[in-house]
Amino acid sequence: MKTSFKPLYRFLFVSLAVVGCTSDFDEMNTNPNEPERVPTAYLLTQAQRSARAEQQLFGTNLYAQLFAETQYTGTSRYDLEQLSFDTYYNGPLADLQEIIDMNTNPETKDLAEVVNYGSHENQLAVARILKAYLVQIITDQWGDVPYTDALKGTANFAPAYTPQSEIYADLVKELKEATAQIDVTGEIQGDVIYGGDMGLWKKFGYSLLLRVGIRMSQVPEVQNLALDAINTALAAPDNVFQSNEESAVFKYLGEAINSNPIYYHFHVDNRTDYAISNTLVDFMLAQDDPRLAVYANPTETSVAAGTPEYVGELYGVTDDIAGETENADISFIGDYWKENAGAPLIFQSYSEVLFIKAELAARGWAGLSEAQAAGFYNDAIEASMNYYGITDTDVIDEFINQPGVAYDQANWQQLIGEQKWLSLYAVGHEPWSEWRRLGYPLLERAPNATEDREIPLRRTYDTREFTLNRDNVDDAVARQTNGGTLAMSTPVWWDR
């Protein structure tokens, strides 16, 4: 439901049942073929689909310099300071909250389990895990956001902003409780990610807990909380992902209305407004990275000449400069996505889990030692290669053992940062978040940055928030800036 005077994320799904004065009137006005509430299985499917759709390929990926704009280059020059988070709250989070409400409200619990949609505990666990996944994405972009008071419908039109430190503490609690309540012998309906396999949902919950823990790792005052999350996730050897097949991905059907959005963008719409950046292409060419042929296509001109080559679009330049290069002379996204309507999109990968383990070993945390770091690091690169169909061990070994890639404990932060950045290609906002946390690769700001701005470290709040929820937004800004002005250059809480 849209409204011109209330923020969209305040609303939840509302039943449209007509309320009458007598039971007979109720019966006469109830359509037996139209349920008063959306079945939880349908809500879960839609929540998963829209959750991954919110992880836009572009936007923050432009901040991570994986892509560049061929025209209208404003985003890569950092001119878009403000952005709304309404679509998260009004879309997938609203669906997940409805699942939670239906499975906890005595009046709707029976309806939530009808036709074997799954036990209350398993439905709640999945909804809580996905909700934590989304909330982390939101707070990692904006910092303090509505959380404790959010998603309460008409009960609260102006929710307070919860400090990011408190949000992270609650994410740890939510993920620990959600994984603990899973019954691995049961299943749920409407699950596109794992087809109802609750054992894999448990692994996803623990893997996300690992991500939450490592994201806090450089904040001294919460190091105990970070270690608690990490140690809980790794308490058993097989708690987290053990293979690419266990990675959390959204599997598209390949039909026109259920196709991968990247495929739809580049293949169906045939858009050419985004290309592979020169930052990424030059970095991968320097290391002779075999994934480049998956991530990008060679230029049309070079293919026609019989000498295929990869050329990235200049990153962060003005519209005029970008327009000087013909589309035929730059590389666009690879056929893995462009020609594959059913290509899955990643929520979290096995490779990411291995990179986290490599970092933990490098730090000597979670009972891991420096001697184990190289093994996890190499396995993480191999897992990324394998995921994209690169399985020749000689090719992989040659890549891993070359100077500048081969693991070196003295340089672990740069090596893990660079290779994790490469592995997170097309994984939503994660490359930007990990670049902010680890500081690698060493990215230079856009050469034609708006007002000489540096690479953004956060999103800033939309003007509508200041209009409709002014007091709470002002409190959040003051808290995060010590009374100053919030800007794209203001680090979020965990960015130390």
C-alpha cells in the first residue's frame, strides 16, 4: 500500500477482509476462493526473490569499481549522496515480518502451518535468518537505521533509529537463536534457495553469523562479541558451508518473468549503460586471472578482428569522456550472465566462508593458527574458480602460486582483501563492504569525482526521512557525527 504522507517501510501486509456487523454479513462477504492472508510459503518465495533483487549488481558495485558507467556517469563520480532504504522495508522485510507474525500470533498460527508449509519453528528460523541477512545489508550501507521500532505497522509511523552497534549485537542473538531452533528433520515450502532443506539453512545461518562476526573484528570494544559470533559459528567443523553446492544462491527458472535480472538487463533490454571497469580488467589482466573470461566478454571490435581482448570502461570519468569510447571497444558483462536466464545469484558463497577462515587463521583467532591460513586462502580461490566452471588444477595452481597472489603471512590483509574482492564479483554490496573493512585493493577515487569527493564510505539518509521522521533522523545523525554533518565520507561504526 502506498501513501503520500507516511514512509512506506512503516507498513506491513494488511488483510483486506471486510468487517461486518453480523456473522451472516461476514459469511456473505467472504470469498471462499480468496484467502484473507497470503500463505507463508508464497511470502517466503517473494521475500527471497526480492531480497536478492535488492542486492543490486550496480550502485555500490560502482563504489567498489567492479563496473563503470558508459553514460550518465554520476553514480561512479559519487554525486548521489542520498538514497532511500524504503524498498527493503516495504518489500522483503515486510514479507518476512508477516511470516514471523503469522507463526507467533495464536490467531494465525494454524493458518501458517496449513497444507504443510512447515513447522512454526522452521518457518520462524528461516524468516529470522533472512531478516538478519537483509538488516546487515541495510545497516552496512546507512549505519544507524530503524530496527527495534521498525516493521510495527500502524503502531509506529516514526520509528527511532537504532545504533549500528546495537543492531549488530542483536544480529548475533537472532542468528544464534534461529539456527538453534531449526529442526533438520523437517522442511518448509516456498523455499527457492534450498528447496526446504533445513540442514542447509542451519549452515547458512552459521555462515552468516561468521560474516557478522568478522565484520565487527576491527572494533576493539566489541571484540568479545565478534569472537562469540565466530566461535559459535565454528563450534562444529561442519556448521558452515563445506562446498560450493551448499552456498546460498537464488535459483532462477529461466522463464521470461523468472529470469536472472542481469540477463534481463543486458540480454532482453540490451542495455549498454554499464560495462566492466578498467580497474577490474587491468587488475585481472595483470594476474592473468582465468575468471576474467567469465566476468566479462572481449570487445566486439577485437572479436571481429580475430584477436579477442578485454578493455574496461574508464571508471569515474565525465559523461563526455566516457562517450568518447565506442561500445564496440569496451568489455561488457560475460555470457555466464548475459546469455543465461537461469544463472543463480549469490547470497553467500562457500568461497567467502573460506576467506573468513583464512583471515581468522592469519589473526590466530577461533583456535586456528597462522600455519592454516595459506590452506584456507588457496581453497577459497579454488572454490571461486570452481564455482564458475574453472576446474583445471594446473591453471588454478599456476594462478595461486604466482607472485602477487601466493600467500604471504606478512601481507595477509592485502592478499585476502584483493582476492576476496575478486571473488565477490556480482555478490551485491559485499565487495564494497569488504573493501571498506580491509582497505584492499588500493582503489583510487574517481578522477572526475563530484566536488572532489573521496570513495563513499556510506549512504546518507533520504530527504523524505528528514521530512517525515525528522527528530529521529536528527538524533541518528548527531549520534554518528558527534553533532556534525553526516556525509558519504563518514565511516560506519565498524569501519575502523
